[in-house]
Amino acid sequence: MYKVLLIDDEPIIRKGLKNIINWQEYGCEVCGEAADGKEGIEKVESLQPDIVFTDIRMPEIDGLEMIRILTEQPRVMKIIILTGFTDFEYVKEALVLGAFDYLVKPTKLEEIKKVTSRAVKELDMIIHTEERAKALKQSFNRYLPKLREKLLYEVMLGITTDSAEIERRTKDLGLEIDQFYLVLVNSHPNDSEKNKSVAQYGILHTFEDMLSDEYVVYSIAVDYCNSAFMITFSEDEMEDRIFTRCHELQQMMMSGLNMSVSLAVSESGQGIEDLLMCYSQCCRAMDYGMLTGSGSFMLFSDIADVVPSRMNIRLQGIGQLIIEGIACGSASATQEHINALRAEIKKQEVIDATVMGILTSIAADIKQQLSGEQYQTHEDMTHEQILDDIKRYADKAIEISMHNSRENMRLVMKKAIEFLEENYQRQITLAEVAGAVFVSPYYISRMFKRETGQTMTEYLNDMRIKNACTLLENVAYKVYQIGEMVGIPDAHYFSRLFKNSTGLTPSEYRNKMT
């Protein structure tokens, strides 16, 4: 119920306003009265009304000064002026100050009802807008950790490389990353999918819970066996302390979760764009650690002099990014990494056996992923030929990945539409449809818009109106009953939606068809 405050120095006016209108009809109730502006201000502060009817000329503080004071408050109120003809200049100023409308004494009942109705509609709209904004903010905050993880994942794997885009998204998501270490955690649960999922969940949450008391930690799920953690730190923090905490956590997980856990730690990074380099370091350190068996703890800084040259690490890192780009179905990212690979090769003064081996390994991995076949080379093969093979295999793999993605998308759309057809008679949320087809609400929303040119709500409403048209041909049903039967229980909204869609009201449509 909206609260109404009546302010006028004439008691008969106040009593008349209070009793002449059925305030409950408009979802209102009179919460109080005041005889002048001073008392009115006090009542506003104590009663917090939503609608105020006030005269302008009153003793103590007049209505104009009162309006000036009230409109400075953050609370939303609809102030309606009651005035005589001679107060029009004051009315103009009051409207400038933010008054909602004015009525001229003596006031007709219908005018009071109309202005009350308009004030209530505006208040309804404000509340609806505020609730929607609050819901959107809550939804955004709920998904914020996942959105942050998605960006970090894309930057770490080289899927997103545009500096301007990274900077914009980092700012939008409130990510503050200066100095950090990247920790890559590799686990080895048994082969069951359930155990893999449980293991990764345990690792992610254990690291976050145990380190977040001391540091800002961002977790990134890489795959079932690998999780990455960005541990940010300040200049005065000792790196040995961070490494010790990571080692303690490794030992705790190995004993508490009963699994073999290997850790690799990068050199310090400066800003989010160093994430790609740090990930490459972690991968190299992890590979080196695996030579000593599972359960290793490797710092890249400790092995930088014994692993292959930084140039070769870069080549291997780019090769891994090409594989990841193919796995993600990103043609642009894959092509970008292939171009980066060619550029790195051009920097090499001598293409030695190590470089040829790295290129051959990249081509072999892609062909294996593409067809399950072995990659065959010959003695006279040049690095350019291997690079061409990498490009050819990658293009074919991306083509297959995109085809599979389109097939999956069509299947998801088909199942989503089937769900709507089976459930349009009741209230349906976007999240409910997304859950029924096992995708995110954001994904299903974008898919509907891209595939049908409509939002899911628009598509659903068209489906409801189409079924309503069929039901209207049966005169046994009343119009409001048909609205309920197609999932639109609000009769006024149903009528408006129907007319917007067909150009006719439901009754007009029925008369035309019967």
C-alpha cells in the first residue's frame, strides 16, 4: 500500500480528501494529516509517505518552501499541489522544483482520482525499475566470479589477446591484478568422471579457502586434471612465504584428499597480460617435474637454466595454445597462434633438430586430435612444409569442431523450443529453460536472438498468442480463462499483448472468427 499524506490549513479540505476517495482502490491509504508546511515536513520525516497532497499558501512554512525542502531528500515522493487560481505563479515554481502535478480548488472528484492513478502508476514503474535493476545487479554479482574466471582462462590460453579488449573487460569485472605468481596444480584421480570432477572441486576450493585469508586469489579451471591459481602479492611480501604456503597446501591435499598432486609455480608476472607467459612457464616446469614422478613441486625459476632455451619454450607454449584454440573451436585464436608460430620461427637464425622436433610434435598432436592417425615425416622435409601441415590440419580440425558446435546448437534449440511448447501454459523463467537443456541462461538467451531474431520472451509470447487464437474460436471459454490457459493470468496484460501481436483485442478477434 502506498502511503498518502494530506497537508492543508483547512480541516474541511483534509477531511474531504480523506473520505471522498476510496484510497484502497488505488492501493493507497491515508497515513496522516498536517495543517501547515512545518508540520508537513515533520510528518514526512516520521511517516515517509509516497504521495503528498499539499496546499501552497499556508501559515508557518508555506507549501512552496516545503516542496523545496522535501525535493532535496533522496526519497521518491509524488507531491500534488492543491491551489486556487491566483496561485498560478507559485505553481509554476513548484513544478520546476519537482512537484508531480497540481489541482485547482475547488477540485472535482474525477480529477483527484486521475492524478492519484497517474501517481500510483509512476510509483509502480519506479519500484519495478528499481527491482529489475537490483535483480540485474544481483545476477551480475552472482555470475561475476565465473565471468572473471572466463576472462582469465581466455587470456591465459591466448584465446583473447587484444590489449584494449582485455583492459576493458578487466575494468568492467573489477579485476585488480598487478604482481602475481601463477600456480598450476595437476591432480591424478582415478579414471571415473565423477572422481575427476570431485577432485577438481576439492582442489579449487581448498586453495581458495586456505590462501584467501592472506592473498587475493583467482582460480581458473583448466581441465579435469589441471587447475591454475593467480596469487597476487605486494612488494613487501616475501616470495618464500607464498611458496611455503603452496607447498603446505600440496602436502595437505595429498594426505587429506588421498591423491597425487603436482605443483608448478611461475616467475612473478606484472599485470594480466603476463598470464600467458606465466602459464607457459608453469607448463614447462610441470613437464620437467613429471620426469621425477608425480607429487613434484617445481619453481620455474629453479629450472630455467636446465630446460630448453626460452625461444624453444615459447615455441612449445604457442603449440599448446594452438591445440587449446582448436579444442575451444576458436578459428581466429588458432590462426593467430599459427601466425605467432611462424613469426617465432623467422626469428631463429638456425632451424636445428630441436626446433624441427618441436614443430613435428605440434603437427603430430593436431593430427592425432583430428583423425587419431600418426604424423609421418621424411628426411628432406623442411620446417615450412611442417608449418603448412600444421595450418592444414588445424583448419580441418576447426571446421569439424564448428560443424559439431552448430549441430549441438541446433539440438539445444530444438529441445528448448520443445520445452516451451510443453510448458507455455505456466510461468517460465529463462533460467528454467536453460536448466532444462543444460546450458547457461546467457547462452540460451543469445542463441534465441541469433537463431530466431527474437528474445526468448518474445518467442514464448508469440507461441502463447498463437495458441490463444485457436482457443478463442471456442466460445465456451471466457477471454480471461484463455489468458490463464496460455500462461498469461493478468487479463489486462493478456489483452494488451494480444492486440500488439494481432492488431485486435481478444474479443474483437473472437467476433471476427465466429
